[in-house]
Amino acid sequence: MKITKIIAICAMLVCGAFAANAQPGGFGGQQMDPSEMAKMRADRMKETLNLTNDQYTKVLDLYKKENEEMMKMFQQNQGGGQPDFSAMQKRREAQTAELKKILTEDQFKKYEEQQAQMRGRMGGPGQGGPGGRGQGGPRQGGPRPR
């Protein structure tokens, strides 16, 4: 009888995991809703930058608008080919300019520091990740192993 209960519980857990994985925003790498992503980013900023309620609302609105626009850009490119990275960069620069208007000088400075750290962790150009210089392995700079 105990084994039957254990098997039933395991089966429910497995079914629950598959159901969660199939939901948008689940742990299986599914794409999140743009408004959920905006809220998550604004929540993180509220915590790390101590945003006021007014600032939080403005940042949330900015991120929602930006995420929706980016989704449109990607959806328009469903036919294949490369997305317009220059247009995306211009949108990112406009978003940063808007954030600078919303945040205080100290908050914006801290925001930029956080962005630089994130780029470093993600391996942007010159940072040692994809497209970057790399850290050099055992075969670079020195004798080759024999």
C-alpha cells in the first residue's frame, strides 16, 4: 500500500513538472509575457535602486512599452534573416535616455554600473564571452601541451 502511494505521489510530481514546463514563463525556457518581463525588471530596479512609487510606475510603463515594441520587431522578422540590430540599439539608447530622466543622478550612476557588470557576466564584446577576447586557454600564450 505504501509503495502505491509513493508511486502515485511521484506520478503527480512528474505531471506537475510537465504542466509547469508547458506554461509560458515556466522553467523550461518558455518565453515570458512582455508585461511580466517588464514587471520583473521594474521590481528588480525598485529593490536595487530604491525607487519611489512614482519612479517605479514610470519605469514599469517604460519597460512595458519597450518590451512590446521589441516583440513587434521580432515578430516582423519571423520570415528569417537577421533582425535590425541598429534599430534595436537606437531603441535601447532612447530607453536609457528616458531612464536618465526618471532616475536621480545617483540612481542612474548605480544603474549604469549594474549594466556594465551584467555585460561583463554575459560576455559582451571585449569581455571574454561570445564575441569577446576570451581568457586564453592552455593552448594560447605558451608552449603547447605534448
